[in-house]
Amino acid sequence: MAQVLVIYEQPADRAKFDRHYFSTHVPLAKRIPGLQRYEVSRGPITGDPGAGHFHLVATLSFPSMKVLQAALDSPQCKAATDDLKNFADGVRILVFDNETI
């Protein structure tokens, strides 16, 4: 399974972020071809000493890296990526392939 991990920093206006994220961005992202699962964090994000500055983590799962790479080149992914500037103050995107061991 291949995944995209999207880590959103604390926005200036959390309510505005959440409204846009769940009403506009999630529906855009769910159109990305090959997407099998879309998960988001609920509640506080804890961990290392700087973790408090994160607002939300999204995990998008695809059946393989090949499918994920094709998805990244799709117009649907471009639309979702272009939408980030409309609500996200800071975002980190990690792409990786998982292996069960």
C-alpha cells in the first residue's frame, strides 16, 4: 500500500479552515483516481515537543506506488493541490510506500 500523509499546521482561523477543508477540499480529494481510503485525525496531535503546532493530519491510501504516482499526475489531484492555497497556512506532504513485515 502506498500513502500520502498531509500534515496541516495550525491555521490562523481554525473554524474557517475546518469549514473549507470538510466542505470543499475533502470532496475534491476524494475524486483522485485510485484513492482507496481517506482518513483524518481527530483531537489533538501529540508527539515531539513541536507537535502542538499541527492542526490536522490526513492519510490518503492507494493500492500501490504505481497507482499513487498516476494519481499524483491526474487533474483531480492538481485541483486538490491547487485548493491548498485557499485554506491552508502551512502544509507538509509526505509520499511513501508501505511494506508489511
